[in-house]
Amino acid sequence: MSQPFEFKPNLLIQGIQTPLVLSNYKLIAFDMDSTLINIECIDEVADMAGRKKEVSAITEAAMRGDISDYKESLRQRVALLKGVPESSLKAVYEHKLRLNPGAETLVSACKQVGMKVLLVSGGFTYFTDRVRDRLGIDLTRSNVFEIDNGLLTGRMLDQSWGDICDGEEKKRMLMQTCSDLGINLAESIAMGDGANDLPMMSVSGLSVAYRAKPVVREKAQVAILEGGLDRLLEVFH
């Protein structure tokens, strides 16, 4: 049974019984959309096609955990993007995507103590590659839009590891990365906001919810309700 919540200003801590030291961790895994960045990229791409309301409704249900089949929910959303110009991706990145407050500070602090940084996203490589480069992230896993003649086809491309990065793939990627690098899972941190982040959070040494859906906030050991990502540093001694 979890220990009672420890209350700091808009920061909830439960089930942690020993002081935490950042340098004791060797890897941190981040979700991207609404965690490292301020938007759900697929919703903003859909906005370019006048379909944001329909797509964002599916996104919201998936993040709350109301939709059990994440892969099918993503296929439905991507299908609604058929015919959207590839240039719309650039417009979303340049004009709407922003790093969430504290992202650079937290990633820098983790790297300074020698941690590896992993980005695992149910979103798309167009955005994860650019966020990776901006923050100096070591490894990423996400999905690929199929594009033909400059237009999104409404489908995704299979990759060498599989078809879609859903919650189970995020978990598998975290576990595989730890195995490859000789890192114990207890030395890993997983941080996210949606139901598809719960699988990786369940196997990590420390689970962190950032401005998350209730189902995620309730199960995380640390829940940041307000402020930046770097508020995570407050739990370390």
C-alpha cells in the first residue's frame, strides 16, 4: 500500500521511503507531447486540416485511458490527416511547439550527473528528432508519417522494431535500453502525462506524472501539478 502523500506546493509524493539522490539514477525516459513540450502535435497538425476537434477528442480519450487500444486510436487520428501538406508539420513545429518550462534545466541536470536521456513518444519522428537535437537527447522512439508527393497519406510506416510506439512499446524500449546499457531498472526514471505512459512508469525505479491525467497522477510516485519539469529536482537531496 502506498504511503500517504507528502504535500509540497503543487507537488505530490507518495510511496517513497528513502531520500533520493539524482546521481543514483542512470537513465530518464520522457514522453514528449504535453510532457516535454506544450502541445499534442497530432492535434495541431489536424488543426491545419480543420479537423482538430475530432482528432483532439480521440487524443483526450486515449490519454485519459478511456480507449484501451492506443494503436487503433492513433490509426484513426492519422487517417483523418490524409491530404495534409507536409509543410504543415514545419508550421506546427515553428509556430506552435514550445518546450515546457524547465525542460532544458531538467535534462541538463540529468546529463550533468551522467544519466542517459530517452525520448519515447506515441507521436512522430518529425517532431521527436527536432526535440532530440534541441535538448541533446541520446535515444528516441516514435512513429513515422507516410508521405507521398508532399502530402500525408493518412497512414504510418512500419519500422524495424514494429508498427506503432504505444504504451507497451515505450515500456519495451525503456527495458531494452536499460539492458543494452547495463542499467538496472531501479536506476531509471519515467516521466509522462497520459495513460500510454503507465506501462513504462510501472517498471521504472521512479515514476513521475507531469500535469497528468488523473489515472496517471494517482499511480505516480511523484506528481507535478504546477510549475516546470525541473520541479522534479525538488525531490532529490
